[in-house]
Amino acid sequence: MGILSPLALAYLPLAGLLVLIYLFRKKHKTIFVPSFIPWKGLRQDTLRSRSFLSDALFFLQLIALLLLVFFLTRPYLPSLSSGIIGREIIVLMDTSASMQTREGGRTRFELAQEEALKLVDELGIGDTMQIITMHRRPHIENEMSGNKPELRKLVEGLKPIDTSSNLNEALSLGVSLLGHLDNGALHVFTDVERPGQMDSDVRFVNLAGSSRDNVAITGLDVYQDMFKEYREREAYVSLENFSDRPSTVILKSYLDEKPITEQIIELNPREEKTIRIQDIKGSGLLKVEFTPDDALSVDNAAYAIIRHKKTLTVLVVADEPLFVEEMKKIESATELMKFSVIPPVSYRPGMAKEYDIAIFHQYVPQEYPDTNALFVFPPKENRFFPIRGWTRGASFIDWDSENPILRHLDYMGELWAYKALHLEPNEDLKAFIMAVGTEEDFPLAVSGVVKGNRVVVLGFDVADFNLSKAKNMPILIMLLNIIQWLDPHGAENYQIRTGEPFIVDLEDEQEGDEITLLTPEGETVKIDPAGNQLVITETHQSGAYVLKRGGDETWFVANLFDVEESDIGGTSSRQGQIDFKRAVASTYIEEKKKGLGRYILAAVALLLLAEWILYCMRARTAVT
Amino acid sequence: MLRDIFRPGFLRRLECLKIDVKRVHLSTRKGGYEAVNKKGTSLEFAEYQEYNPGDDFRYIDWNLYGRLDKLLVKTFKEEVELSVHVLLDVSLSMLYPEVDKKFEYSKKIALALAYIGLSSQNSVRVAAINSLSQEGAANPVIQTQFFQRLNGIFRIKDFVDGIKPGGEADIKGFLSRYIYENRGRGGSVMIISDFMVPPLAYKKAIDILRFKNYDIKIVQVLGAEELDPFKNLKSGEIVDVETRQRKVVRVTGALKKGYYKRLNQHNMELRDYCRMNRMAYTLARTDIEIEDLILKEFPRMGFVR
């Protein structure tokens, strides 16, 4: 028997303390009485008067204390055991889109699988393996295991997906795990170039072969703003040739699987071209693909959603004829906007909720409108937008050209407002146009989100501008931009990159409905909402996804659009880590120490129980 | 100064009292006189007694002999000197419980009785009931001389003030020695003690006095703490200050009850013993004013009149 913490013996003097406590307890209060006569025959308190040395309670406590000290010394019984220290192998498998590249008759991923399976077969007694897949995020597939059939099944079941790769993050995870292993090694199977010097226990296997012939669609943009009809919508496809020789492809486009266009495109080595697709006659799924196939198929097609035509309803609360006239000009110029004009006296709280946008001219209601709203030249006395003053004659001096409201407006310096309000920005409303009058500059227009609704406040009166005149064109464009920005459906994005989450806000009335996702491969997945949002992360395949909620369907598409994945050549080399030291199994003989702590604690507990029983028995005897 | 202990008014009232004597006393000494039922020479007739050889035949009532055919002699009360023996217990038990101040109280009783005796022109002696020596041998009797004059009280006071209590009371041994040293000096013996000795011991001791025909008066001095020691006692070790016996106790209702019962039994036995043998007895609680004890209790119990 041995002890691991001899320093705990320093607690032994506590036994002396126990003795002192007993001695102290034996110092009864002494009462001198003139005679024993009245006390004769009275029962002596045997419990308290028991002599010290024969007190069983003391001995029980002393033994318990000594056992506790013994416990603190961490006693053990030594024994020898032998075994084998196995290898602990971590396999990092690249499952990104580029691993689908065909090298001869097999894909790079199949080659990686073959290498990994070799490692599985080489596992000996005591060896274990853990698989980590690597795409946009690393993912640990299993616990460290030595079960070869299970490992084989796991490796054979892996598939590459249509996403980009994140080698650095995956390598960090692998190396971090490796740091916790005594006899570990990390094997990385990828087609990405090895990043610098690696540790000696990391084997880097680059599976990029001779295949370089790849043409990819690297972008698909559809311009479909609200003022354009379907026939006016255009799509732009970006094509790039990553091979070292010229390529000729036939680019075809489809709307809901109906052909739209077919073009022959010739691309020089490393050349990129943008192709326009016109004559999109309706809404639906736009698919663009080219033939013939090349080494990597996943980037040979791209998808986009052509939104359904939707009329925007706008409530105009104004009684200024000039302003109303300007609004009607805008309405008549577009087909997708419907304006309803009422005077301020007719406005009732809650009315704005029925419209997509509300425009208030020289009027701010008592209750905040429950929709996206534009306030034009609000009165000084209003509940929501503090106005510090006004200036007669103010020039536009500065503006935020990054603001979507000022899109396509490069220069506004020539604009001049007849009357300008000094608006006051706050945490919600930021200034996007500054003006200057006779003294200091001031915010002339602010925008932001208030109570969940988008808001724009203009400190000048649009009615002062004749929007038909060329010089006032910037004001008209700004108004249209404002309406587009306020459009509640304008911000919806139905196009993501593979692997990115697709987020949908749920409306209250949709709670409780079963939500399913139909993937491009035809698989139906049940989706659980996270709060009032749907976060769909199963977007690893490029193509069109259909989200079904109740009777509604929402379409969105996922595209690879990753130049690094499509550029399958790189500086590939099959050379692994030069200094890689292959881990080997070894036998060991170690001294095991069987701790006695639990038995000692059990003995102490029994002692304390015995003491308690003894104490109770004595106390009862003393009373009776 | 005596006035340090007693008020002048109290002293004047003591001067009006006399030691009450119920027994015949033998005395030869002149001093304060008491008319006692002794075959005395006073003119006050006492009683008839059978003639014993040696009696002065001059007192034979020949008329009665003629009628009764029996020799009877007339006895007359004799005015004899009264000796007052104030015996003060000076054992260690008189100092405990300390809060009771039994010894101080006892000293006051002794002085008061001595003052009463002296003011009545009795011969008064105060003695300390001391213990055996450490070797077990008898200690000499510590006592004052007999005083007849009132100024003797100061010597008596000095005497009692000089006593330091100690040891275990040995009443029987002391009284044996005391009677031997005071042979022929009968009178009234007043024993002031807590009588915390076994009944057999004090009975044997007092019986010696009884056989010598002393007038015996017993003052048992106890304090409130001794009568009820449980106010500040929950548990502890009891030590007999004289015998050094020890006992660990935990105060319970049963223990209290037992204590009260045994103490009461002890006191009642002493009281009953005194009553049966026509001895004055009183329990002097130290929480009673000394003046009340002397002026009210003592006359009522036959100590003084």
C-alpha cells in the first residue's frame, strides 16, 4: 500500500485537538456545596461524568478522524498491468464541391475515400480513428473508434457536397484535437494546396490531379425591380474558363424548364464573359446551364427566381394639390403601383396597415402608422420627429451615396430647397442628406427603422419641385428609390450560395403549420422553426428548394458561385508531408494504483452512524 | 464596633430581651440569676419530691408524712446563675454557598444572643465548633471566657471576627470536649449551625448535652441558594466542600424534586428531633433580616422572651 499525498499527514495533529476538546469538555462547571446530604441518592449524569479514557464515543471519533486523514493521503493498492498503446488517427476528409472533380474515371473524393479506407484497414489492435469532414464548416463525424466495420461504413457513406471549403478552420480543429492525443496522427485528404509548414504528425495528401478542364458559371444576376414588367427583366450570366485551353460551350436558359435562349459561347483560357439573357416572359425558376460536361459538373448550372408580379399599394395622405399631382404622375408612369389618396382629415389610426406603404405630406398622425412610411415635410409640432427649426433656401451639401435611397444619384449638389426643416437624427433615424442655409449645415433627410417599420423623413417639400423637369430628375429618382426601399417585398432575397442558411420570417398565423423542405435531389426534410424564424441550413446542394408551409410555397435557389472551387487546377501535387512520422503502436507496462478512498469514506460513515446510535442510547439512559 | 453590625435601636431592643430557659440548671457561679426548679433556698415553693438519703431532712413535710405515710421533701426555686453557651459552627460548609453568607449571618446571631445574655447579666461564653485536626486528633476547644458584663461583647466580637471557618464539622467530638472543659457549668446551650451533618451525628452530639441537662436551643442557618440551588445551575460537578465528594449532575425536573425532598426531609428530621426533646428550634434563612429573626422569630420559638 502507498499514499499519494503524504502532506495530508499534517492533519494528524487534529487528533490532539480532539483530545483537547474532550479534556475541555471534561472541565465541568464546579459547584461547591456545603454538604452532599441533599444530593445523596440523586442520579449521577453518567453520560457527562464518564471517565475520559473509557469513553467509546471519543474512540469512535478518533478513529473516524484518523480515517479521514488517511483518506486525505489518498492511499492506494499498487498493481501492475500491461497493454498496448494504440494509434489515434484523425482523418480530415475534404467534402467540398471541387472534390467532385473527375480525375480519370474517378472523382477526387473517391480517391480520398480509398486512402481513408486503406487507413481503416491498417488499424491494428488498440488503434482508433476519428473522421472529420470539411466543407464550409468542419464536422466531426464520429467519436474516436477502433471498430473497423463501422469506420468503413462511415467512410463509404460520405459524399461530397456543392459547397466551398474552409481548410484553415478544419485544420485548426484537427490539430487542436491532435494536441490532446498521446500517439496521434492527422491525415488530411483534400485538393487544396497545403498551407505552409505542418507539424510532423500531420500527413497532408493533395488529391488534385491533372484535371484542369473546367468552365464554370460564376454568377447569375436578374434585374427585376418593381418598375419593370417581366418583358423588361434581364438576367446576366458570368462564365469563366479555368482550363489552360480554349473552350466552347452551348449556354441554354430555361424558365420553369421551358427553353428561353440558347447561345454558343467561346472562351479563351482563363477568360470570363458575361452573357445577357432577355425575353423573360414571366415569373418562375430560371435555370441556366451549358454543355458539354467537363471535369466538374456542379458549376455547370445556375438558378434564379423570377419574382411574381405584385402590385404595390400606396396610401397617400395629403391635401396639397401639387403634391398629389406629382404622386399621380409617378403612379401613371409605372404599372405595378396603386395609389390611394386621402386628405389628412380622413385618416384614421390603423388605416395604414392595409397598405404596403404610407406617404404622409405635411402631416404626422397621432399614432405611429403600422407600415413602412414616408413623411414629407412634416409639421413642426409632431409626436415623433423633433424639428429644431427651418431655413428658407437651403442647398444640398452632402449625402450618403451608399444609402440605397440615393442609388443612381451620383451628384445632388445642384439641388436647392425652398424651405428646409432642420431634422434631428437619433439612434433609429440616420441622416442621409445634409443641407446648408445661411449658417450651419443640418440634416435634411433621415431614414431608418422605427418600431419594426422602415421610415423616411424628408425635410423639404417635394411639391416644390416639378418632377417633370429634367433638373428635378434626382428628386424623382430619389422618390422611386424611397418607394423601392419601403416596399416590404423588395428586400426578399431568394438566392443564396450553397451552404449558406436561408432565413424566413414566420408570421403568427403560420405557427403550428407543418413545414417541409423539398431539396434539389427530391428529398423532403421536415423543418422545425427557431422562434419566429425559419433557419434552413440544409442547403448543401445547388439547385432549387421548395419550402412548404400550409398551403404556401416559397422557392429559393442555392448556387456554388465559388471561383476557388471551380478553379480545380491549382498547384496540385500528391506529395504529402515530408517529415511525417507515422504513428506506431507500442506495448506498455504500467503500475496501476487502486484507490482506497471510497472504502475509507464508507468506513467513516459507518463509524459516524455507530457513534450516533451510541450517543442516542446514552442520552436516553441519562434521561431515564 | 458593634454598631457596625447592629443598629443602635436594635441593640436597645436586644437589651430588653432575656434568654428563655426551660430546664433546671446546675450552677454554682454567681452572676445573673434565674429562678429554676432546683432544690433551692428561695422562698418560692417549687414542688414536692420524694426524700432521698442525703436530702436536708429539715425540708421533710411531716404533715404529709402523717397523712400519706410517705417522706416528701419540699423544694424551693433557687435563684441560680444562668450560663449561656453560644456554640458557633465554623466548619467549611458555613462558607458555602458563598452568596448565602451563612457564616456572617451566624456570627450576627451569635453576637445578638451573646448581647442578650450579657445584658441580662448572664454568664456568656462563645465557642467555635471546630473540627478534628488534620491528623485526626482532637483540636483544643476555641472559646471565650465567660463574660458577665455587657462590655464583654466587644471581646466576644473580636473572637468571632477572628474565626476562620475550615474543616469538617465534628459536633459530637467537640461537644464532648466542650462539656468536659465546662463541667459543672450547666445552662443554656445555643448551637448555631447549618446542621449539614448526618442526623445520627448531630443527634448523638446533642444527646450528650441533653444528658447533662442543658437547656438546648438549635438555630439552623441556611441560605436561599442552598435551599434552591438550581437557578443558575443546569449541569456541573457538585463538590462537597468538607468531604470533597464529587458528583456530576444534570439538572432535570426529577433531580430538582429529589433535592428538595431530601433537604426538606433532613430539616424536618432535625426539627422533629428538637420538638420531641423539648428543644427550641428555628430555621434561620439568611435572606431574612437579622432583626426580624431575633426580635420576631426567636421570641416566638422560645429562644428569648
